[in-house]
Amino acid sequence: MSLPLEGIKVIDYTGVQSGPSCTQLMAWLGAEVLKVERMHTGDNTRIQLRDIPNVDALYFTMVNSNKRSLEIDSKTPEGKAILEELIRRSDVMVENMAPGALDRQGFTWEHIHELNPRLIFGVVKGFPDGSPFTDVKAYENVAQCAGGAASTTGFWDGPPTVAGSALGDSNTGMHLLIGILAALMQREKTGKGQRVFMSMQEAVLNLTRVKLRDQERLERVGYLEEYPQYPNGTFGDAVPRGGNAGGGGQPGWVLKCKGWETDPNAYIYFTIQGSNWVRTAEAIGHPEWANDPKYATAKARQPHIFDIFAEIEKFLADKTKYEAVDYFSKFEVPCSPVLSTKELKHDAFLQSNGTVVEVPHKTRGSYWTVGCPMKFSAFTPEVKSAPLLGEHTDEVLRELGYSKDQIVKLHEGNVVGSTGIDSKPKSESKEPVLSQK
């Protein structure tokens, strides 16, 4: 069966993570994605955090699978002409360069739209157009701090904390993809392309909306009853950090299980769901709490919530996190083991359903990566290897109608890369050019 984006041609003029994660999803869904890379260096992540000398880093391979690579100097007249022809023939172009960088190369939205009025132009920047922070360089943690995530993460007696998940990077890429797909659908009705802009700050804020909800509540009543600070603590004028509190009106906490002294992930997340309190009380060995006025309602439990969690931890002392979750699930208690990256990588089920996949690579041998997270009833996306730098340069030029002699001259003029095999060692300390992930 054909894939949903089959026939869609995409110019991937991005680097690091937010842009590449967007275009990789499009490639998984069948789009023909051409990654346009700088001469000799390519995407900065090819050299960042290498685990094998002179081989593309996992940082690159994990967000650039299923793509082709064109190595080109787009600042030269010849290179610019190649990029312009690609724009004329493509459906989508995505860029996440530093603010104004593409404009300075002559590729303004107006020029791109003139070259191809049907093209969808996806743009990632750190901050919205017109923001006072427009010129600030934005990476993952910058975006988390600017979007409200860091200020509400961590414990109340500690500093703001960033999350390990890519809320600023891959999250922004997925938000941009939603906009691009919507623009493609609208093009079917109007025949016209458009610019789709996504800032990292706004993408993070969209996922922090529940904290903005809490800000409105706090301003109205002066407290938040589901936070650990209630009823004995104090509240300021902004939503506080709540540690591991659930934040959704259902109190929850990370609790120790058997082996926590030596295993940093021997924990479960345990949720006390109000509608399931009777069974929860039974599950933790205190069925009498179901009707005890001190515990019977959520409001009554809140002042004693940490006493309840401490009692549950006693119950967990002789149970592994897996045994604990297996036990509590029988009582319909919302809970989960705290799974480490090692456990997730080697999880047999996640490997079997394509969530974690092993991919062959021309120079690495093979690598493990995250597969397509969406599961479809009609098709299964195939995860293929990330391209070597310039691997498809000659192939792309031939498709554009360049003759063999013309291609040779482009190579000799250092306008395009040569073989796709990275024979030139790259400096690990090279300063990145892109300012957004």
C-alpha cells in the first residue's frame, strides 16, 4: 500500500533536531525528503557526541533516517541556481537557521513564494516573529525555560529544572508538522502554498497549558489545592514547583520499591484516583480508610497525603517495581514503573512493535533508534538508514537535468560535494552555525 505522503517532495534545509525531527516524520510517512547540507561539514550533529571516530554521530542518525543528502554551497551562484530549481519542483521546504540567515542568502519568503506559489514553507525559530527575544539563540533548554516548563518543574526548595525529554526540539518539530500537513490540505482547496511558522517558545508553552490553567486559578483563589504546598504551605503569585505531584487533580508521587538503595530507577509512580479510592485503600492494606472521615474524600486526604504515600512505600518495601505495578493494576490503580533508557532500549515488546528499531548503516554497521511513534492500521512506516554526507548529490543533479560534464564542473568548482563518504576529518570543536535545534 502506498504511504500517505508518497509523491510529496520536501527540501530539508534544517539542522540539529527540531527541523530534522519534523522532516524525518514526513519521510517515514512516505515523503521524498532531500537534506540540503553545507559543503564538507553538513549538519552539525554529524560530529557532535561521536561514539565512533570519523563516523556520523548517533545524534545525526536518529533524526535523519529515510532521507537523501545533497552537499552544496548554496551561497555560490551555481549553488543558488540548484536550490532555486529544487524549490520550483518541491512541495515543502523546511528551515531552522538563525533568524535572518536564509534571507541574507537571498531566499526570503517572498522570493521562495515567487519561485513556487504552491510550496509550503515551514519555519522554526526560537521565538515568535516580533518577540523582544527574536534575536536570542534558542536551543532545547532555552526553549524550556522560555516556555514555562522549567519554572514549574522540580522541587519547591530547589531551582527551576529542565526535563530530559525534547520539549523544545522534537516537540517543536511535531507541532510544525501538524501545521505543514494542514497547509498541504488547504492547498488542495486553494492551489496556493503558504508560510507556516513555529516557535520553540510557543511549542513548549502549548505543552505547559495545564500550568497556565493553574496560574489563572491561583490568581483567582490564591492557592492550588492539589499541590503539596496546600494546605500547610504558602503560595506566591506564580505557579510553584510541585515536585512529583500529579497536577491534574489526582494526587500522585514517585515511590520507592525494593532495591532503591542501589538502583536509581527502582521506583513507581502511584496515583490516588478519587473515583477509585475504595479499591486503592484495599490495595494498600488499609480498607478501613475507605470510609474514615480523615481519608474518605480528596479534600480530607490532602493534609495527610504524604503520610499516605509513606504508608504505601512501606507496603512496597518487598516488591520490585514490576511486581508492584502488576499488583496495583489488578485494583485499577493508575501507576507505572520508572523505566530507564536501558530498559526501554532493550524492551522486547517495544522492539517487536517497531517503537525501538535497529537500523543498518553504511559506516556504523547498525544503530538502535526510536521508530515511528504513530501506529496505523493500513500501513507500517519503515525506518531506513540516515544518509552519508552528500551521498545522493550526483543522483539529485542528474534528476535536475545536469549532464555528466556539468556535474564534474560543479565538483571541480567546489559547488557540490563529491562522494558521500566523509573522508575529511571534522573538528569536534567547530562552532555550530545554526542557532535553533
